[in-house]
Amino acid sequence: MGMPDTYSYLGPTGTFTEAALAQVPEAAGKNWRSVNNVGEALDDVTSGRSVAAMIAIENSVEGGVSATQDALASIPNLRIIGEYLVKVQFALVARPGIELSDVHVINAHPVAYAQCRNWLEANLPTHGHIPSTSNVASALSLFDSDLADAAIAPPRIVEHHDLRLLAENIGDNQNAVTRFVLVGRNSALPAPTGADKTSIIAELPDDRSGALLELLEQFSTRGVNLSLLQSRPIGDALGRYRFVIDADGHVFDERVADALMGVRRFSPKVIFLGSYPRADRAPVEYVDRYDDEVFIEARDWLRSLISGEPEA
Amino acid sequence: MGMPDTYSYLGPTGTFTEAALAQVPEAAGKNWRSVNNVGEALDDVTSGRSVAAMIAIENSVEGGVSATQDALASIPNLRIIGEYLVKVQFALVARPGIELSDVHVINAHPVAYAQCRNWLEANLPTHGHIPSTSNVASALSLFDSDLADAAIAPPRIVEHHDLRLLAENIGDNQNAVTRFVLVGRNSALPAPTGADKTSIIAELPDDRSGALLELLEQFSTRGVNLSLLQSRPIGDALGRYRFVIDADGHVFDERVADALMGVRRFSPKVIFLGSYPRADRAPVEYVDRYDDEVFIEARDWLRSLISGEPEA
Amino acid sequence: MGMPDTYSYLGPTGTFTEAALAQVPEAAGKNWRSVNNVGEALDDVTSGRSVAAMIAIENSVEGGVSATQDALASIPNLRIIGEYLVKVQFALVARPGIELSDVHVINAHPVAYAQCRNWLEANLPTHGHIPSTSNVASALSLFDSDLADAAIAPPRIVEHHDLRLLAENIGDNQNAVTRFVLVGRNSALPAPTGADKTSIIAELPDDRSGALLELLEQFSTRGVNLSLLQSRPIGDALGRYRFVIDADGHVFDERVADALMGVRRFSPKVIFLGSYPRADRAPVEYVDRYDDEVFIEARDWLRSLISGEPEA
Amino acid sequence: MGMPDTYSYLGPTGTFTEAALAQVPEAAGKNWRSVNNVGEALDDVTSGRSVAAMIAIENSVEGGVSATQDALASIPNLRIIGEYLVKVQFALVARPGIELSDVHVINAHPVAYAQCRNWLEANLPTHGHIPSTSNVASALSLFDSDLADAAIAPPRIVEHHDLRLLAENIGDNQNAVTRFVLVGRNSALPAPTGADKTSIIAELPDDRSGALLELLEQFSTRGVNLSLLQSRPIGDALGRYRFVIDADGHVFDERVADALMGVRRFSPKVIFLGSYPRADRAPVEYVDRYDDEVFIEARDWLRSLISGEPEA
């Protein structure tokens, strides 16, 4: 079932994706394989080169999220096994001896550069920009050439390299967080923790205006709350959509299992992406009416009806 | 298990309720027990004096229907095992030798009398009215006294007694039909026929405006159509309601069973009244998406997800 | 506008319907016209013989309620203008000098008689029954003949006639209440009181299983609660239904008006029966989100969007 | 009202965003202002430097889409006035005289580079990568230095510069399309065309599981179909969401206006982003029941009810 000691991530060392992988206890001390993009990372998993891959799923500054969602919708036998949040913080770093007043040219990944525009305009209004291939390559370039005087990089870069922080938290959005998921292959599900999430991708049966409501009723009638709901054009025809859905709870919870069966019956195509612990470890809240015992009791009740036993 | 050869019905011989019982093949040649009202009929069943009782459930001209619904909601262990429709037709009958022009006084049950008002005003504008205790007692009274010249009764009365029809179809509503149900005790359910009905009574969890919608979604999300929906105040507190519901299909149908479990989980109190063949024998229509196999397939799918098997 | 000083009711003097009419301040001191049934009462209104008629709409012991609902659905230009509750209490009455131990034969309307069965079986197990045309005619018959020794009647009968109470509250259901409505013609609506009710009858567009849900969503999306919901077969074809609906609030309330327009657009046929004060005078409860000002603000907002003004 | 002859877009000349702007007839012959990111583009509009800005809203390869959505949710008085689709096609271009076999180093924007991975692995397995700040800067760099032998760029680049196409359609996803919107300030709405779209951003009242359903019912009860539905965390507290919604139709359509008022009443915060012609010019389909006349008729009906006129 794949190399038990290899994990793939969007590299190189120092990226936000690597920071997400650093949160995975099982990955500690294993082989970490740096790759160039999401496609390569998922290939590693399906081919067995890696046991799992860390990929950005929401709000990424390191690559397209809709590409990730489309990949999960089209590559079979993948399974999300964990969720991780990384605060997106940018720092301006330089070689020792360089002061902020010395900075004229900055090396930065174009997406990171765009996200620090306000700070740069206020503090370095006349600087030049040299692009890099990643948020780490920008910093490493400072050792290879002196074209740039400073680089935009994750702040932890200074723990690994002989660089100094010229400024911290220079991103425009101080609350930016990227959500990552660890993706493995079809295999045993992570045990429920009480603070779990279940991800699916489901197509609507057709374009009639009530179809989406019926899909969502599969969850609401079982008391299951959704934390993500995103339409994506299917692409094979105009006006057809699939929905990327994160539901509170684990497929081992009766209410989630029942909702998933409802979705399976309703939807022409549904992909189960996994049940896994939430990054924020916040226990799932739901009303008592949808407790496991209530589902079990209802099944017992139905069984007794069908068998013709007197009601309790 | 009750006297296997006794059936109770609202008598006496000749009522519409007896006509309903005459439609029951199993009751042919058995002991038919005539009772005075619904309460007595259901008592016969719960006490074991009768194997089943025929009672009006909708549009009755022989007694209150809401009393029937309330009785079914409060007496445990009853089960509807069949549904029957009887066309409500009234005739004006008299002793041999009496002509319409001889009629000055009419004996009639007050409810039947009210339903023939238009015909009476047009044809006998100056008649008098003597009330009777039933739609049959009116006709029988003609043999006991000559206070009345004619009686309002079901037309079949002339098959059993020496009476003649003075006028047929004298009711104001030519399409009037009463719906009856045959009620027995908790026992083996009638086998599904493909043209079945399932009856329940369910309370709403509370008075919030969305509760009824959530109850109905339990049916709509499984593609189950309703043919009866009736609110009834519960009576123990202001503003609380229960609903009398007839759903298309049999509890042995996967979609109905799943909907009932959903109702059981949602509703603080639900009473299963039975699954039984529809009186009109019209096959239940539903979209393929809610076929038994779809439910079985969804269960298999869920089982494979949980066991960690690769998806087909 | 009809005879301004005549009100019709199901008579004769002393019925529960008359007790309902006695609750109407406007009817005090006017001409009260006693009629024989609901059809006659509504005819009085449409023909202009009466300004209004009192009729039972739920739980009646004096006539069929579904007939009332069907009449309201088919006779145009009627309008409910008030709602009244009457406690259904039965008494056993007799001429002066008669004791309970003297009673062998009882005169009673068949429906009332059926509702006192438990008391009669316990206290007069061997009595005979003579039927009457109404709950009052039973008592009056005691003055015309001595065939019966006592009668079942509303307890207030002793206020009008020289009769004595042998027993009170002899009905099986101690909490029985009949709901009446006062029906007039299309005309100015009663002013809102904050404790109002709006009644309609609406057909569903077709038999698809989601149609009822869509009808109810017209109310729930405006925060309007329902206190009555009753399916009735339309009668012109199998499987088509109309719904009798009581909604909390007055058509002068923005949320009710908006819901009614939604129903009008959705339903192939909708009949507005009126907005009128609730019998229980309980103020309508609803969440602030559906207050009149919210509707007005939303209209202003839309108007500013359409006119291209900047948002506030 | 801003400089009437300036339009902002993500530059430089040759980007996909510029290709979107080239589809706008009103922009032809006007001043086109090239900016570095979405924030700058929207600043141009709010400050009045530009009359409108073209920005990517879905599936962009030139910048984050969630940043765009968040900007539209937080900057007041913006209005979408048009929608445009641009096929995302990448080409490999080089200076004249360079053949594919000569290519060892490629200049490319990191996001574009990631999307051409498959073709590059198959055709140039051993190449090196130099990053650029944009999909156009990559090509222009070929004139400034000979570090790179070829560049990844939009194919139209060869119309403007002395470059040759070494390979076309080298992107992994042959059907990739980016959706752009033209954003102006609050002002007169574009006239309805019958093929329109209305965009809003709405917050849910709270986290209860039925809130989203109620939001969507505001559309479904008026027969309005949605083509985009996307949850976004609000960011001020855990578990609160807003939804980015594209609805079929124009706010001048009665059903859309009525749905928007419903959303306004329901949602604690709703932002109207505009009504504008769909890029695909596909006429909006809806059932007759939701036609403008039906809304007008319902208003007339309600008005006559309230005024006490007899029903037609």
C-alpha cells in the first residue's frame, strides 16, 4: 500500500505546505518528498511512491484550490485523512548586515508579492521586484546572487538559514489562514474523535431549481451541519454543477452515515473523500434528536413494526 | 387474538358501514356484530370480542371522523389492515302502495336529512321531518308506525325489506364517498401489493414554524407522496399539533421504511397505524431514484466505505 | 350589503351554534334567524337575507365540518369575519318532578347520544333512545309528549325553559370544544388586533411529491406559522388535493400579505377566506426578522438598488 | 463618476485579463490602465481613477479568486456590470531562430508553469525554470536576457511581439476557462437582456443547520435558479459563513426582485453586486408560474382583497 515512510508535499523545505506536514505526528522522522505541484503530489499517492500527500484545499497562497478540488473529483481511490491549518504570515528577510534602508530590490513569489502590496507601498515605495518559483526559493536566491537585497518568505525560514528578519507580518490580511488536507489512498478510516469532518463531492441530478435544496435536505433532515459548500461547473455540459461539501461529523456517526446514503440515492454521482479529525479540534455540536441511540432506537422500532410485535 | 369469526361495524344492518364490511372477502360468512359507535367498535377489537372493526375515517355521514382519528391516536395496539370506499347515495323509500305525492312526513337521520335538503325543497317543499337514530332505523320505522310516509335510507335497503324506491340519488353531492378502514390488533402486516398505503399519526417537536416542513421533508427526501395530511390539536396545551398522515406505499418498501425511521427520530411521538392495500387499487407511482434496489445499493456503498474497501 | 340586522345560525334556540352567536357583540339585539343546516346559512349570506352566518368549522357535534369546508371552497365571495369557541357540554334534563331514577327513555340527537355513551352505560344501563333533529329539539320534545322521560341538551337550556338538570357534564370528552366562524360577504376586512388569523383554501399545482413543501415554504420563508392544515380531495380527479389553511396573523401584516402573494403565484387556485381576530385572543408570536418594518426596509432597499442610488 | 475613458486591468498587455477587457465594446478606443493586482484595480474604481475594472472571479490562473470575493464583500458601492469568459490557453514561445530542440531553460509565471507540467515532462524532461511576475513578463524577458530560451505565455503574444510559437495548447486542462467580471461603481443598472445574471453576497443569520436551506428557499420559492453558490468563512468568528451567489435573471425581473427582498429580510447582511448580461448569452429559463405577469396579477389580487372588492 505505498512506501510506508514517504510523505509528499509542495516544496521546497520551508513552504507553508511543509509547515502543515510538520503538524502530522505520524510523519515525524519519515521521508518527506518535495514536489512541484498538486498533480505530482497526488500521483505519488496513487502510484504508491508516497503513503500520503499534503495539499492546500482552501485559501492557498501556494497554488490553485479549484484545481485541487477538480483533481479530487476525478482521481479515484483518494481519501482525506487529516485537516491542518497554517497561518499565512510573510516576513521580509535579508542576509546578515543588510538593513531595511538598504533594500532596493525584492525577490518574491508573485502571489506572495501581491499579498504584501500595502506594506511595500508604505515602507519601500520605490523598490523593484524579481519573481521566484516559491516562497522559499525567494529567500534562497539571496545566497546565489546579489540581484535582490531582501526576500519575502515565511518567517520560520530564519530557523533553517543564516538570514535575518527585517520585518514581520507584512501581509495585507493579518488573519489569513490556509487550510490543508492530508490525502492517502482508500484504506481504514481514521477513528472518530468527536471533532470530525466528512468531505464529499456530489453532482446534482439535473438543473431544476429544487435539486440543490433536496441535496441539502439530506443533511438537514439528519441534523448534520455543513461547513463548506461550493458549486463547481462539471465541465461536460453547460449548466451542470457538482458540489464540494464538508459536513460536521464522522461517517461512523449514524446521522452522517444516514445522510450519506440519502445523498448516494439522490445524486447521480457522489465521491466520498473521507472522515477525519477537524483541524480546530472543536467538538461537533448537534441536537440530541440526532444522537446515535436515536437512530438505533428508530431501527429497532421499525423492525418491531415489521415483525408485527406489539409496540412498547 | 380475538374471536376469529367476529367483525364489528356501526349498525344496524343496511348502513354504509355494513356496505364497507361487505367488501371484505375474509369477513364473508363470519359473525358480524352491529355496534352503536366507533368507541364500541374499537373496544371490541382491543378486548378481543372481535377480530376487526370497520370504521369511517373520512367524509362520514354516519359519525364524527375526528373522534375516530383521536381514538386511533390514543388507543394502543390498533392496526389498520384494509381501506374501503362506499359511495354515499340516499334514496327515498316507502311501504308498497305509497306514491311520492302521498308523502307528507319523512323519517330520516338528521345528518342524512341535511344532505338531501336541495332535493326535498324542490320536490316536497312542505314536508315534515321525524328524526331517526340511523340511516336504517329511519326505514325500519315505517313498519312500526305510520307517523311517517317515507324514509331516507341507503338504496340497498329495498333488497332486505319490503319497501319501494320513490326516488334515487337524492343527496345534494352526487360524488359523495365515505372512506372506511378495517382495524385489527397489532399482528402480521398485510403483504405488499404495489398499491398500498401507510398511515401514521405524528406529533411535531414544538411550535416553531419550520417543524412541519421538517416532518414533511422526511417523506419528500425519500420520494414518498402523501395522500392525507391533517392537523389536529393535541389537546394537552395550546398550539401543539399532531398530524394524521397517509403516505403512498408499504412499510416493506425501503423508501417508506426509511421515511418512517426519519419521522420516528424527528417526532416526539409517532403512532404507526398500518400498511394496507389502497381501496382504489391504484399502483403507487414513484421515481426510479427511490426504488428498493437504490436503497440496497446505497447501504452496500456505505458499508464498503466504512470497511475501507476501494470504490467500484 | 344584506339585511343589516339579521344573523343566521343553526337552530333552534339553545344550540351550541347559538351560543357562539351570543359571543358576537355586533349581533346583540339584532334579528337572529334560525336555519336547518350550513347550506341554508350560507345561502342567507350570499342572497343578502342575512348580514352574516355562524357555522361550525372544527370538531362540531351539530353537523359535518368537511361539508362546511367544501362549501367555503365552492361558494364565491364569502368572508370569515370572526372566530368563536364553544365548550361542548351535555346535560341530562327533565321536566320538574322527574328524578334520575325515573328515567327509562331518553330523547337525544344521535350524534350527542353517541358522545354520552360512557355516562349512560354507567348510570342508565337499560334505557331506551328516541332520536331528535337537534340538541334542543330533544329537550323541547319533553313538553310535547311523555314518550321520553329525559333529554340530552346543552346545559343552558334550563335558563329558557321550565326544565331541571338531572346530571351535568355527561359527555365522554370533558375538553370538547367546537370552533365556529362568523361568515359574511366580501367587504371591508376586520381591523388587525395583533391576535389575528388568516384562512385560505389552496390547490396544489400537481401531484409531484414536492408541491406541498413548496406551498408551505411560502409561509415559512416569511416566518408565518400555521395553526390548521388539512388536505381535502378536490373531487374532480383522483389524487388532486386542496388544503384548508389557517395562518397566524392578518393580511394587513406585511409577512402574511407577502406569503399570500407567494401562494397566489404558486397555486392554480387559491381562495381567501378572511383575516379576523382569533377566538383565544392570543397575540401572534413571530420573530423580529419578519416585522412589518423589515418588509418596508427591504422594499426601500430594492427600490434604491433599482434606481442606482448608493447603498446606505 | 470616474474618468469616463479609463479601464483598469491586471497587466501587462497580453494577459488573459486584458483579453477579457478586449471583449468589452464600450472599452474600445479608451484608455486601458494596467495594474498589478485586484486590490489596485478596485481602488482605481472606488477612487474614480477608472470607470471600471476587469477582474477574475472564477478559475483564475492570474491571481486568487477568494481574494476577489472577499474584496467585493468588503468594499462598498461596487457593482458588476458585465461578465466575460476567456479560454485559458498556454503556448511555448521563443525568439525567431530558436527551435524546440534548442530549449533548455524556460521563463514562466509559477502558476502557469504548474499547469503545463504534463506537456513539459513529456517534451522537455530536463529543462530548467526561471520564474516571472506575469504570463506576459515571461515572454518579454526573452528580449532582455538570454538566460531563458523560451517562455510560457498566452498565444496572442506573438501578435504584439517578434516571437514565434514553438508549441500551442500546452496546458494540462484543455477546457480551462477563466471567468471575469467588469466592476464599476453604483450607478444605473445594465438593461435586462433576457440572458442575465444577478450576483449577491449574503451572510447567514446564525449557524443552525436549517439557515442555509431557508436562504435558498428564498430563491426556489420564486423559481429562481442559482449558477454559483460558494461558502466563505466570514472571518470574524468561528463557524460563521457568507455565501457568494449567482442567480439567473435580472433584478428588473419580478421573481428576482422578490427573491432579493426575501434575502434582505432573512440575512443579517446582504450585498447586491449587480445584474448584468451573462457571458454565454444563454436566455434564462424558468417556468411560466414565475413570469412577471404572475407577480403583477398576485399584487393586484392582494390589493383587491385588502380593499374589500369582490373577487373576479
